[in-house]
Amino acid sequence: MSLSSEYQRRSAFALALLTAILWGVLPLALRVLLPAMDTCTITWYRFGSAAIVVGLFLASRSAIPNPLRLHGKLRILLLIAVVGLTINYTMFVLGVQLTTPAIAQTVTQLSSIFLLFGGLVIFRERFVRLQWVGLALLLAGLLLFFNHRLPEIFNRDSHLGLGVLLLLFGSLAWASYGLSQKRLLRDYSSAQILWLLYMGGFVLLLPMVHPASPLHLDRAQTWALVFCCFNTLVAYGAYARAMALGEVTRVSATVTTSPLFALLGSALAAVWVPGFAAPDSPNLLSILGACGVVAGSALCALASARS
């Protein structure tokens, strides 16, 4: 292996790991921010800040896309992608509010499974044997992760059950966005698509936001909002760059570790951050279940890329 290819491989791993860490700790910042800002306003600020930065980048290269040039079917796909990503972002924030950071990150691993099933139906792809094994491992991991809270999930009056349901809905929405983006990538670059999605979500949420909310934040909440906006831009940017530099299999497998960073971050925040509400302490089966979810997601990604 040449020094150049080795450098690219290590850079891709570092960027994928950065993405996993940022996605893992994002729910912690949201938990700090949620008592002072509503879900739509948080997402609106995340979309708006990312749209400004990506827009400036594209403008410097005279690459601002014009969605009006798309023909009818592609405009519909773009609308599906905008609505899907916006629903995913808002449902994730609501899920974090009703559950815990670790639960939110663990349940959203199902989004990649929904995306794979969408590929089976729409693009006539096929599941190889390892992917079925990975799916079984992921589902078994979820059962272990919720081993002591299964009755609460199926209780209609439980906040946990509602939160898990919203996270599942958000994961389905993310899959619709992912499938639409796969076709749109034939006409636009990933940066151009992200700008269109951020701008679309920004406009879509406009009637439901309270723009003055940041004026009432304390110092910790202000920094949490800044981090959420930074996270939106940097995590997706690092992920895209990692995919460009490294193998899809390695990058996808690395990114699936985000629930483990959510678990670790929750434990550390409960000790180090004053006033941070400690999440439920996971038992051994829950930790093993989280590892099973990560392993199952990684196996599905590895098998998909190899096939």
C-alpha cells in the first residue's frame, strides 16, 4: 500500500469516527436545549445555519443549483427528500425529548435497514445472506437493549413508547430521503443536494418557528444551540469526505458506532455537567444489546457494499 493510499485510509477512518462521535453526542446537546426551545425552532436554526455555510461554499464556485431546471418527476423526488429529511430531524428531537440520548441513537439505527428494504423494492436490489444475519442481530440487540423496559414501550400512556414510535417514523422518513437522494445524485453533487434540502427544510418550517427564542437562552443553552448547528454542518461534511476518501464498508461500519458514544457521553455528562439529568443506568443486557445493534447495522452495511 502506498503512503498516499494509507494516508487516505487513515483520514477516512478519522473522519468517519468524528461523524460517529458528533452524532452520538448530539442528543446530549439537544437535551440541554429542549427546555428552552421547541423542536421546530431548533431544527429551523440548524437548517438555516448549514444552508448559509454550504450556500457560500457553492457560490464561491458558481455552483448554486436551480431546482426549476429539474423535470416534473425529479421535482417530486426533491420534495420527498426535503419533507423526509425535515421530518427525520424533527422526529429525532422529539424522540430525544421523550426518551434518552442512548435510546434515540440506538433506535435510529433502523433507518439504514429501512433504506436497504427500500432498495429491495424500488431499485430491485437483493439482500445477501450476511445482511439477513445482520438484520437478525440488530433486532435481537434491540430486544436486549430494551429488556427491562419492554412493558413501558407498549404502554399507550408511556412517554417512552411514544418517543420510540416517533423515532421509528423519523427513521422511515430518513429512508425516503435517502432513496430520493440516490436518484438526485445523477443531476447534482452531494453539496448541492444538501443545500437544496437545508433551504427547503428552512422554508418548510418557517410558519411553525419562534425566531426570538435564542434571546431567552442561558449560557449553557446558547452553547448547546451553537453546537447543534455546528454538528449539522460538520458531521455531514465529515461523513461525505470520509466516503470520498475511504472504502464504503469501513466508513459505514465506523459510523454505526454512534449509539456507543451516546451511551458513553450520557454517563460522562451525568458526572461532569452540573444539572444534567442522569439517564437511566443501563444494565449489562442493555449494553450488550447496544453492541448487538451496532454489530448488526455494521454487518448490513458491509454486506451491502460488498454485494
